[in-house]
Amino acid sequence: MTDGLTHFNEEGRARMVDVSGKKDTHREAIATGTVYMKPGTLKRIEEGEIAKGDVLAVAQVAGVMGAKKTPDLIPMCHPLLITSVDIRFKIFPAGEDQIAAIEVIGTAKTSGQTGVEMEAITAVSVAALTIYDMCKAIDKGISFGKIGLLRKSGGKSGVYTRSEPIP
Amino acid sequence: MTDGLTHFNEEGRARMVDVSGKKDTHREAIATGTVYMKPGTLKRIEEGEIAKGDVLAVAQVAGVMGAKKTPDLIPMCHPLLITSVDIRFKIFPAGEDQIAAIEVIGTAKTSGQTGVEMEAITAVSVAALTIYDMCKAIDKGISFGKIGLLRKSGGKSGVYTRSEPIP
Amino acid sequence: MTDGLTHFNEEGRARMVDVSGKKDTHREAIATGTVYMKPGTLKRIEEGEIAKGDVLAVAQVAGVMGAKKTPDLIPMCHPLLITSVDIRFKIFPAGEDQIAAIEVIGTAKTSGQTGVEMEAITAVSVAALTIYDMCKAIDKGISFGKIGLLRKSGGKSGVYTRSEPIP
Amino acid sequence: MTDGLTHFNEEGRARMVDVSGKKDTHREAIATGTVYMKPGTLKRIEEGEIAKGDVLAVAQVAGVMGAKKTPDLIPMCHPLLITSVDIRFKIFPAGEDQIAAIEVIGTAKTSGQTGVEMEAITAVSVAALTIYDMCKAIDKGISFGKIGLLRKSGGKSGVYTRSEPIP
Amino acid sequence: MTDGLTHFNEEGRARMVDVSGKKDTHREAIATGTVYMKPGTLKRIEEGEIAKGDVLAVAQVAGVMGAKKTPDLIPMCHPLLITSVDIRFKIFPAGEDQIAAIEVIGTAKTSGQTGVEMEAITAVSVAALTIYDMCKAIDKGISFGKIGLLRKSGGKSGVYTRSEPIP
Amino acid sequence: MTDGLTHFNEEGRARMVDVSGKKDTHREAIATGTVYMKPGTLKRIEEGEIAKGDVLAVAQVAGVMGAKKTPDLIPMCHPLLITSVDIRFKIFPAGEDQIAAIEVIGTAKTSGQTGVEMEAITAVSVAALTIYDMCKAIDKGISFGKIGLLRKSGGKSGVYTRSEPIP
């Protein structure tokens, strides 16, 4: 049985599924991801931000540009015209576990025939990769994860809001 | 004090740091990441694989191509000539928590003036994004994480092997 | 007289012709191309497919991604939003001439102001280039050709179906 | 048995093969392809050329730029630094079969660890696609083919010169 | 007060502003820029043009392709579907100041939710960069400037026509 | 006579000239360009900068990323591996002419067979385009110009330092 896994054609290989019959509707998606680092790394980022050098500013630009590259990165993803992308950050100072964190929240919108989940999640991933790249010289153990969809609206399947936590 | 955070210039803004003085050496990096899904989603992927339709085959191609796009995605990342990229998968059937998982392991090599960590981590991220994209129609709660470097070698800083687990 | 060759402006140089006045209609195009190889090369591809290593799976992904790159490759080609791409293969074992062949058939759809012929033909060309690349180590004489449009529909000029064979 | 088809890893999936151990040598490749059209289409191209509007000038630029995009188009293709690309055309007026033709000859050079065959063949393919695109409005039956390698030199496998004709 | 500078979000960082509520209208923009060179350089370009070698033909192709890359180059720029791009040149032989010039005029059109100013200006910039690149071997002092918008129409803000000269 | 204008082949069309015989040397280039705007626009940019929203931060990221796209934008430009890019800004408050200005200075380095002038000039152009894009909503008359090379070193032709002003 293959219904559901609609990226495969009859021969069992991949294709870009046909969305010709879908309606143009307003669509929106919000995704999240978190970068984990040493407390000292977060301190450096925050100090840099005050002094105009700004890891998060670069990550934000990278995330917005990454959202636009989504169909170029993900093979079976449909091209669409993004009408809005926004990247925000939440800072989590280290607790007893000595792990500091920055949550990246990405929002994308479009008016089109397919959803913008992948754009929102790609924006978050590229922003996280950029934070990683800019800090890896001082923190080789830096990592990121908990990347997933928080909410989406628009399209035939309606509103989705994540209820369970991301593993 | 700004030493260490070498992506910033004197005005505190971002730049691509100067690696002109670095030597061409053989460099290698191995990265990891994990996609979490419902047990039924993993079952579908595995069945598809047998029937020639292959989520992992598409993810693998996407990961290799993503590695080549690294300097185009990450603003301050130097371009380099990758000499090898390999993506492997490990399947983890669901335990009591009812969460199945696929670990993505990416290896990249180069002979150049800068390391290939970002290429390996980008390969893993793009492969994970692709698995996500191909399964999201049947599993809206799918997510991925635990993305980080396992090992790197080559260059002035020598061999790094991750000791602590990825949060 | 310059009518017909509409890519040229008054000075005789190239431009992207104005399609502002055209209507958004559903458009579809089917293209074909054939890769020629030694019988032993085809045998290897087929064995690889059974054993999960799959030249055609990679070519299929490349063809779909290539279709999305069409306006980036072909200078005067308009950007459009593809709504579907599908790549199929037909195997032709060698006859007396000892030439085996794989036909690549590419289908592309859109709802837009310009046709998707170039997307379908680019998909076929990139899939053929990929088969070539993956087999060239064992078959230096591999080649491809007979690339052309089989059918198109949608738009002012209506349905076209190829009647004559491709030279 | 998998030797020869070196793009596959142990699990039978695709990878970018390791060329880390290969030497930088001067490498060169010459490829060919032919566009077939109505005699009237060729006449239009030639008249345009005289009057400064120049299908072949655009195709030539597209071919050179296409060569630079090779590793972005072909999944398992290594990135390399092209040191030269040249595209030439030979005009073949129609004979009794009423088929006119333009042969596209592409030459690419590099000093690197992998060959430039794919760059030369991609250059030819993109130039052919461009001629097709610019003439399709007046000649829906236009097609192209006989794309293959004429000659390559450099690297461990030495000089290859095509002896048999392209099917 | 932040109104007007709409690319910034509440935290003061950059975002791609939301145009979801804007209407699809026909939009057009005309931009200009000028390349300055030695009289002998212009003479060479003109001679080359007659002899079919054509700096301006390459610049024209580059400008059209550059227009399509606008959202990939400019971080906060929305993607849109260009329906027309045209590049024209005006030759200005040197006067007493011994400075020859080529004015580049770029026109872009779209039917969409955002304007095409950036596409027209990017087209002009990339055409100027290309003229620069092709002539720099014989004229190291070549430069370009006076890049700005001449006219735009469509969208809520209506028609704009430049009145003051470009500095 | 065609010597000097080395981008043309014997048929008078464009090619990527052969640099195979050139030596890898350390090369560096510094370019300049200036964005002109209303005094009020500059004031807004400066206030934004203080409040963490930073037109120049986005322009700087865009300039660095633009430098990496140079061979993708400029048809006959050779690909090379940039080892450093830096973008700086100088603020010029308005004088009596009521024109404020921001000078963009871009530096690029490489170790390769061709110069990095085009990378430095492209970095400056893309940074200027980005400033333009981010301010055009409040200043439709914004423009940029005086783009040229200040200095280059490395390679056979040695050091060049601009003596004359840019027109």
C-alpha cells in the first residue's frame, strides 16, 4: 500500500507530486529548533551583540535566504513565492547542566498551492547551521536539534498545532 | 575581548576570515543527526525501500548535493573543493516510547585550507530535511535533532573526537 | 524580417520576451531522450538496481531538481512555478548492433503564463547527464541523444503532438 | 560484484567517490552534440546573426555558464575549478532529408583531481537547450542529440579518443 | 520610531516583510547605470561588435540572467515571477575629458505582489559588472556608476519618475 | 586586431579564456562604491544601527555572499576559492548639497590562477544593492555609483593602485 507516501510514482521512484488541482490559499508555518553550547559561548555571542558584532544578525540573514533556497535544497519540494519570512531567537542561559541554548523560531507565509512548512523548517536549520559555523572555533562540542513544526495553517488539511514535545 | 569569535571585523561586523596563510592539508569530518517519527512511518519507509521507492535514496542524493551548497548557504563559510561525501543511515525501530528513528551519518573530505565540518553537518541537515519532507504528509509530528560533529581530522587543530553526548 | 524569433529586441540582441499579457492556464509537456551504452553497462545498472544501488534513482532525483533549475540555466527562459515533475525510464536491451539503451521520459506541469516544454526537456537532459556521469568510468563511449518534445498542451497555441521521429 | 560502478557505497546507495588520493594534473575534454531543425529555422538564425541578433551568441554564453554549474546539476559530480571553456558551432545546411543542423563543440580544461568530461558535456547540453529554447516558437519539432565525448586527456587513465560514431 | 524601514522586526533585526495582503498587479521598472572607460576601450568594443565578437551581447545575457537571480542576491528581497526583461545600451564617445561611456538601461516587468525595481537595478548592475570584467585586461581604470531607478509603475504607491539627476 | 580583448575566440564569440598555464599566487583586490541618499535616510540607518536593527549588517552579509557568487553572475569569470572577504563602510553626512553617502569598501583574497578583482567589485555592488533595497521604501531617489578598483596585487601584472578619481 502506498497511499500517503505520495512522492513515489508507480515504478516506486521519486517524483514531484502533482499539485495542479490545489487552490491558491494563504498559508503560514512556524517552526522551531535549538542550538546548544557552552555557557561561555553564549556569553561571547551576547557580548558581541551589544558591541555590534552579531552572530544572531548573520544567522537571521542566513535563515531568511535559506528559506528562499528550500526548493533548490530539497529534491521533491515544490517551488513557491514566499511572501514573508521572520526569524526570532530566544536565549536560554545555562542551568545546572551547564548547557546554554538559543531557540530559533522561524515563520514563513505564502499564497500558493502548497504549504510553507519546509520553508520555515529550512530557515530554522540554516540559521542554526550559521550559529554553529560562527561559534565552532571556540566550542567544538556545539550542536543543534529539536527541529520541528510548531504550527501550520492554510490548505485543505487546515490548522495543525503541535501537542507533543519534540524528542 | 573578541579573540576566538574570528568572524567579526574591527567594526564588530561579520567577515569571511582570512585563511590565506593556512596550508592545504587532507581534512575529514564526520557528523550525525537523527530523524524521529511514528513507528508506522518508519515501516512505510522500509516497505518503500524494498519496493524500489526509496525515501533514503532521495535523502542520500539530497545530502550529497547539500554538502556542495554549504558555502552558498552559510554566509561566512569558505568555498572549498570537496573530494568525497558519503551519507549512511542507521534504523532504530520504536521501543516503549513509540518513537522510531533514523540516524543520518555524513562524512566529507577535502584537501584544502579550511575544514569540512560544515560540509558534513550540512549534508546531514539536508538529508534530514528531505526525510522530513517526504514523510510529512503521513506524520505531521516528525522532527529531527541531535545534529553535531562526531570527529574531525586535519588542519592545525588536529583530531577532535566527541566525548560528551549531543543534548 | 524578425517575427517569430521573438527573443530578439530591436537592436538585434537578446531579451526575455514580454509575457505579461498572457493568461495563467494549466500547461503540461512531455519530453524524451535516450542514453546509449554497452550491453554490459546496462547489465550493471540493472543489477545495481536490484541490490538497492540505483543509477536510475539518482538520475530521477537529478532530473526533478534539474527541471527546477531551468530558468537559471537557459538565459531567456521565464521563471515559473512547476506543479509536477515526473521522470520514467524504459529499458532497451541490446539487439544485433550491441547497443543497449535507456529512454528517459520527463513530464512537467504548471499553471502559468508560459509553457513548461523547457522544464520537461531540461529534466530529461539532466537525468541523461547523470546516467552518463555514473557510468562513464566503465563505459567511455556512452552517449545520449534523440532529445525532443513528445507532446505539449495548454496556452494559446494549443496541443502539439510530435508526428515525425526525432533525427 | 560492484567494482567499476564506483558511485555506490556498501549499502548500495549513491555517494561522491573519494578522489583525495588523486594527483592534480592538467586535464582537458572535448564534447560534441547536434541540434536538428527545419532549413527555414537555420536560415533565420543565420540572418539574425548577421543583423547582430545572435542565437549562437546566447547559446555560447549559456554553455560557458552551464559548464560552471556542472557539480550543482549532477549529484555525484565533484566540484573543480575550470580554467578554460570554449564553445564552437558548425553549421550543416539541409540536404535531401530537409534537416538542417548545428553541431556544438565544447572544450573544457582544469588542473585538478578529477576530469572535466562532465563540464564539457554539460556545456554542450546547455548550449543545445538554449538553441532549442530560442527557436521553439518557430519550430516545434526542433530536437538535439548525438551528445558524447570526442577526446579527453590527463589523469591516470590517459588519453581517450572516440573511435566509434555516436548512435 | 521605526515606520518606513520595514525590513526590521521588533527585535531590531532583519526580516522579509509580509506582502501577503498585497494585490497582484502589473508592475514595471526601468533602471539606468553607466560604465566609464578609455576612448580606446570603447573603440575595441565597437569593433568587436561589428566582427561578431560582442561585449554587449554577453553583458545583455548576463543582465537578463542577473535579474532572475535578484532574490538570491539581496537578502530581504521577495521572490517574484519576472514576465519580461530587456537590456539596452547607449554609446557615448569621449568628449574633451577623454572618458567614453556606455549607458545600460534595464526594464523589468511582473504581475505580482511586490515591485520589480530591484530586478531592473540588479540587471543593470550585473550587465555593468560584465562589461567591466570583459574589458579590465585592457583598461584597469574602468569603472561604473550612476545606478538608479528612472521610472516605476504598478502597486499601491503608483507611478514614480525620477526628476533629480543621479549623483 | 583582437589582442587584449581576450574573452573572444576566433569566431568572434565569447569564451572563458585559458588560465591553465598561470601560476597559483596570493592575490588581493580592494574595490569601492558609494550609495547616495537623503540625509534623513542616513539618519534612519544610523538610528537603526544603534537599536540593533542594522541595514549595514545585512548589506555586509550580502556583500560577502555576493563575492562567492561572482562566477555564477559574470559569464566569462573563472571560478576560484576565495580565502577572505571583508566589507567596511564609511559614513558621509550630507553637506550643502543635501546628499548623504555611505562608501562601501570590499577586500577579497585568494591563492589561485586568476585575480580577485571581480569578487571585490561584486561584493561592493551587492552590498550597495542591498542598502538600496532596504531603504527604497523611504527614499525612492536613492542611487549608487563610483564603483571601481582601488588596488590589486598578485599575478603576473603585479600591483595596480588607482591614481585617477572614479568618474
